[in-house]
Amino acid sequence: MTIQEAQNQVDEWIKTYGVRYFSELTNMAILTEEVGELARIIARTYGDQSFKKEDQEKNLADEIADVFWVILCLANQTGVNLTLAFENNMRKKTERDIDRHRNNDKLK
């Protein structure tokens, strides 16, 4: 599936099941919430905290997909073509950081 296909699929789901998109501000708050849920799993899986009983059933892949879902919603409702945005972002990072990380003594 391409990014554009994912954007289209989310848009179709919203139109079929979701009635309409939540406002951009609401979706930004939801994105923050979802990133927090993802951070909780990462902190407990790879960090020093232990899982709380209610967090043991959480699924890392599902939480990442929740974050992606809301990003797709925000892109759709603000007219952002994520494929083009990602390609431009990769080009920017490549030009800006062509030698930066290889020359970073902290990464060696």
C-alpha cells in the first residue's frame, strides 16, 4: 500500500463510518494522546519502567498504527499530500545532513 492509498482508505472510512473528520484541533489533541500511549509502551518495553497491569495487553504495532491513522486524518483534512511531503522531507534531510551524522563522534 502506498501512502496515498492509505490516505484514500482513511478518507473513505471517515466518509463511510465516521460521519466527518473531527476538527483539526481535536485531531491534534488525539494525536498527542496516541503518541503518549505509544510512549508508555516504549518506556515499559525498552526503558526502565515496568508494565502496569492495564498496560500489559497494549500492542506496540497497534499504537504506532493509531498514530499513523491520526496523521493521515490531519493530512487529509489540511490538504497535505503525504507522499510529496515525505519525498521533499527526505530530500531536505539528505542535503542538510549528507555528512553530519558520519562526522558525529557521538555516533561512532
